[in-house]
Amino acid sequence: MRSGKKIAVIGGGAAGMMAAATAANRGLEVYLIEKNRRLGQKVLITGKGRCNITNGTDIQGFVDNVPVNGRFLYSAFNAFSNWDTVAMLEDFGVPIKIERGNRIFPKSDRAKDVVYAMTERLKRSGAHIVQDEAKAVVSKDGCVSYVELQNNGKLYVDSIIVATGGLSYPKTGSTGDGYRFARENGHTIVKPEPALIPLEIYENWPKELQGLTLKNIKIKVLDNKEKSVYEDFGEMLFTHFGVSGPVILSASSYIKKPQENRYKLRIDLKPALSIETLDNRVQRDFGKYSRKIFSNALDDLLPRAMIPIIINLSQISPVKEVNQITREERLRIVHLLKALELSIKSFRPIKEAIVTAGGVSTDEIDPKTMESRLINGLYFAGELIDVNGYTGGFNLQIAFSTGYLAGSSC
Ligand SMILES: Cc1cc2nc3c(=O)[nH]c(=O)nc-3n(C[C@H](O)[C@H](O)[C@H](O)COP(=O)(O)OP(=O)(O)OC[C@H]3O[C@@H](n4cnc5c(N)ncnc54)[C@H](O)[C@@H]3O)c2cc1C
């Protein structure tokens, strides 16, 4: 039974799809405006196409994994929790599995199954999908009035939910339009910055290793006073500009103004071995290859592509016979394997960030409803708000929870 109240949701990503279906399920007349031909373009590329949907931690765990304004999300996480997300997907035939770090994925490892479930939920809710671009959000006398559309004129509504995402991966549609809509309605925008972002490095050698993934390594990020600001264990990747991959993206959340602060990245290539055990291992290998030259003695220890790099950094001649390598030289090699250092230059551009930090100030949004404190009937959901989580499924859950709260409050 329709109530006659009309709602526009701008943006058909995780937050907007959730908001639109939730509002339509309440009997409201809902128009979901999406400029792309297809919904959920960003969800499709999440988790390398596997979609880390959410996390198995508790509500406090979620708040703790949102480094900026986590407390703002208590009501949203309570209104629609990780287990609500799981139940919603299972209702639409998408069973889940839990992996390391409580990360929740679809059992199929296919992000498109998540998009399918969300699209089905939306269709069944009766929400109208309008393929068009919102050009302006117009309010009058402190209340929302209409959405100006590129091709369909003015859409007069009672409430507008803005869920246009941030500035990262703009090819998926998130080009920052919502910041302008919010600003034009009097809202403060905390400067959008890249978060969960690859790092540019001063040294040139990572370029020579581009494409190489290191698994089971440990990293440490040190500030300019050599204090450790982050440590992690897992997988990283070398690129043409420096470093990326899961542990690097997570580390970037703990790095502030890298251009000014001269952080160092220290990589332990053999975290399972103490210095002593590794030295014994190197001695064993050197015994085995004692008649060979140095450059032919590291095959058992390192990925092939890394061998010339480590040789170069060790400043030992690659043609030196292994049995001529001194103890001091050998310890230099052990040290490189345990503490390979890189100097962090900068973040990559925001378009390469997994999420955008900054956005619509949480001071001007009611956390219990996601409604603007400045304009009646104006709501915000998803990455556009000044909240962002670490890796582990927290960002999609932010989109689902805030989308749900906006859709059930409007
Ligand atoms: C490569 C990558 C991998 C990721 N992996 C994960 C992961 O595994 N787990 C996780 O939790 N998070 C992940 N994230 C982050 C997560 O995907 C986002 O935080 C989340 O999808 C944001 O949802 P949203 O709905 O707020 O915004 P978006 O998904 O960006 O949706 C915004 C939508 O609004 C539309 N739009 C914008 N402006 C207009 C306009 N003017 N008119 C009409 N439509 C408009 C856009 O086309 C878009 O469809 C990943 C992000 C990236 C880039």
C-alpha cells in the first residue's frame, strides 16, 4: 500500500540500493536515480571481484575499525548490522563464508552475486529505477523541494537521500557530485582525501619488481622518529610507482601527510624465522652452493625477480664465489631479508583510493536518522559522509547500515 510520500535516492551503489529498497518496502513511492546504465558498478570490483561484504566482528569492533567518526555510526550499525547484511543476502540465495580476520565473502567468491541479490531486493520492493544524472538538489525554506535531472526535468519529492559515493574509482560513477549537492544546501565538506591507498616510494627498485606479489611477509611503518606506527602480516605487491596490496592499503590509514613526514616502510621477508635461524638457513644454502657465484646461491631463499635487487643492495659482487663471502657480508644479507627498507614518498592520487576519507561533516547529520540537521527531508548515506573504515568489509557495511537507516527514517 503506497503512502503517497515521494522519495528520491540519488546513487545506485551499495548505500543507495539499500536505502531505496528499504524505503519502498515501507510503502513509499521511491525513485532511485543512477547515472550509470547498471547499478552497483563499484560493488562489482570489491575484494578483487570477490566482494568482502562485511565482517564477523561485533558492533564495537565495527566502530573501532572506523578510525574517523566511528561513534557516529553506532545507531546505523545497530539498525542494520553485519548479520542483517548476511541474512539479506542469504534470503536472496547468496550464502556466505567467513575467512581470516572475520572477513565475510559470498561462498561463490563472486561480487556479481551480491549485486544480483541487491538488485532483486530492489526490484521486488517496487522502487522505480531512473537512469539519469542528478544535476542539483534544490531546497526551499529549509525543506527539500526537488532533484533537477539531466534528461527528465524536475522531480518534486518529500525527501531526498544522497548516496553518490566519494571520489575514488570515478569510472564506477563516484565523481563527487554529492559533495556539491551538500555544499549548495549549506553543508560543510571535510576535505576529501585518499584512504586505503597505494604508496609511492622514493627508491627506483620496486619498479623493477612490478607485478611481483609477496605473500606471508611482515611490514612495519616507521615515522621520522623511527617509531612504529603500524605493523601487519600478509600480502603486498610491487608496482611501477612503489607498493600496493592488502597490508599496504591498511598501512596507509596510519600514515599522515607522507610528503612532510618521511615515513619508512620496513619489510620482513622471512617473518617466521628469527635472525639467528635465518642466518643458519643462509649458511646452509651457502654450504650447498659454496662453489657457485653469489648470484646463483639465492634461488632457495627468494623469488627469482628479487635476487638481483637483494644482491645490489647487499653491495656484494654478484660474481663473488659463495665460499669467499665473509661473515659480515652474510649478516648484511640476513639483515636485508629481515628489514628491507623503503622510503615513502606520497599517496597515489585519490582516484586510486579504495575509499575517500572526508566528506559531509557528521556534525551536521543526525546519527539516529541520517537526516541533515540543516535541511528537512535531506538525508545522506554511504561513503559520501565523513566516515571511512579499514579493510575487512567495514566500508560496505557502512554503506548498507547508513543506507538502511536513511531508507527507514525518510
Ligand atoms: C577497488 C575497490 C575494492 C573495494 N573492496 C571493498 C571490499 O571488499 N569490502 C568493502 O567493505 N569495501 C570495499 N571497497 C569500498 C566500497 O566499495 C565502498 O566504500 C562502497 O561501495 C561505497 O558505496 P556508496 O554506495 O556509498 O558509493 P558508490 O558505490 O560509489 O555509489 C555511488 C553511486 O552514485 C552514482 N552517482 C554519483 N553521482 C551521481 C549523480 N549525479 N546522479 C546519479 N547517480 C550518481 C554513481 O554512479 C554510483 O553508482 C572497495 C572499493 C574499491 C574502489
